[in-house]
Amino acid sequence: MSVLDAPSATIAALLADAAKIVVMTGAGMSAESGIPTFRGTRSGLWARFDPEQLATAGAFRKDEALVWGWYRWRTAMVEQAQPHAGHAAIVELAALRAGLVVVTQNVDDLHERAGSGDVVHLHGSLFAPRCIACGMPHPHERLPASTALDPAIRVVPPRCTHCGGSIRPGVVWFGESLPAPAWQRAEQVLQECEALLVVGTSGVVQPAASLPSLAKRRGKPVIEINPEAGGITPMADVSWRTTAADGLPQVVKLLSETR
Ligand code: BV8
Ligand code: ZN
């Protein structure tokens, strides 16, 4: 694995002949849209809440209003955020390489809002709330743009119109299984891809962090874009110490000039 200063040309060369590309993203992909990461330096508001403590069924059972308020805050933040140049570059790459698939650990909709058409959400979505008792989907109520962005606001979750149960976020909590269709699709595309681009994940959370090995063990190029080293770095052919919004557009520009 080589860590180079400006390997955009090296990365573009590794992708040049790959028809089937998978782009796997983590919380770092959303960082430049203003969404805090899970394990990065926790600033201000985010510092008061350890996501791994709150993103659990136990936390919701213990205090539904705290957890629902926290997710409502995160959803409002995403609704007020915009996709960045890195999201747009992935859309452009998909225009160059038909069949590109985004496999994301993120629960926001920034890839879709940028125009990505084939996005696999391993950990669910902030925009698919459902009843904790009967599982019935609950309509997502877009929050007014003026919604206060404070994670500590406790909000009692709505009730299910079908059975009266509490509405929970449509995300995969720690200790919960990943949605089988998403996991199976992710395994399939990682088994078939000719190159894997991993952007903005610390490679800590399982089983998502095991996916890149499905490309690596077939001898396919694994490329990482991340300002820091992490769990994926040891298996990366190239690990570029830069950010999603900086690195992705440079790589896609080079690829668009060579086709
Ligand atoms: C399961 C939805 C079992 C919720 C999320 C001990 C060892 C191994 C595993 C475990 C263990 N103990 C428990 C487990 C299992 C556990 C796990 O992996 N825990 C970890 C903490 C060790 N996993 C689970 O519980 C999973 N389920 O195992 O089920 C089971 C089996 C059968 C039957 C029943 C049960 C479920 C995991 C899913 C959890 N839900 N999200 C929510 O969002 O609230 S995970 C959460 O972490 C987010 O989805 C996030 O995306 C994800 C992964 O983190 P990253 O994306 O990597 O983000 P992170 O902040 O860590 O890193 C950011 C990266 O970006 C950094 O590298 C940084 O350098 C980089 N970056 C920063 N800025 C930029 C950037 N990169 C580019 N550009 C930038 N500008
Ligand atoms: Zn219900």
C-alpha cells in the first residue's frame, strides 16, 4: 500500500480499465456537507452525545424522547445540508462507468440528492421511520427550515396510526442486524466489482468494514480517500490523505479526460 501526496493520476490509472466500480462511503463522505462524523473530533453539540450509546434499541427503550429528539436534530441538519463536490463527482463517475454502485454506511440522503441512482444503504435511513411494534412505515415529516438544531431537545416520538406503538428511526442500531436485501446486494456488488473506491470510513463498524476484503481477495484495486489512516488502510493499494470533496473531483476529472 502506498500513501502518496497527490496520487490522483495513480488512482485514475487503477480505475481506467474498471468497468464495474463500487464506491463505498462512510460518515466522512458527509463531513464537508457539515454533518458530524461518528468518531471524529467531537465539536460542541455533538460532544455531549456518544453516538454508540444513543444509536441503540436500549437507549430508545430507556428514553424515547431523548433518542427521537437526537434523530430529529440529525434529520433537520441533513435537510438543511447540501451535497458537495465529492457527491457530484460520484454522479459524474457513474455517467462514465455505467453500473457504478454506491454502498453507503450513511443514513443521510446526500448521495441521492446529488443524483446518485443506485445507492445501497447498509445502515438504513433517517427518512424511513417505522413503528417499533408492528413495523409499519410512518410518513417522514419534513421539519420546518427554522427547526432549532440542538440535539438535546427531547421530542416524544409520534404514535403508529395502525397500532399505537412508538415510531422509531429507520436506521440500523448497534446490536441490530443489517437489512438482508441491502447486505446481500452489497456482498454481490463487492464480489463482482473490478475496482473499489472507499471514501470516508474509519473501517471500525462491522460487518460493513469486512466488505472491502471481498474485492481485495480477488486481486481488485482497493483505493482509499481519507485524511486519516484507518481499518481499511492496510488493504488499500493506494490511500490518499485528502478529503472527499477535494480528492474525488480530481480523480473523476482525470478519468473523464482519458475516456
Ligand atoms: C451487528 C446507523 C449483530 C445508526 C450505524 C466488537 C468487535 C466487532 C464488532 C462488534 C463489537 N461489538 C459490537 C460489535 C458489532 C457492532 C460494531 O461493529 N461495533 C463497533 C463500534 C465495534 N456492529 C453492529 O452492532 C452491527 N450489527 O453486528 O449485528 C447481529 C447479528 C445477528 C443478529 C443480531 C445482531 C450494526 C452496525 C450498524 C450501526 N449503525 N449507523 C445511526 O446512524 O445513528 S453505524 C455508524 O457508524 C454510521 O452508520 C457510520 O457511518 C458508521 C461507521 O462509521 P464511519 O462511517 O466509518 O464513520 P466514523 O465517524 O467512524 O469515521 C469517519 C471517517 O471519515 C474517518 O476515517 C475520518 O478520517 C474520515 N473523514 C473525516 N472527514 C472526512 C473524512 N473522509 C473524507 N473526507 C472528509 N472530509
Ligand atoms: Zn404499529
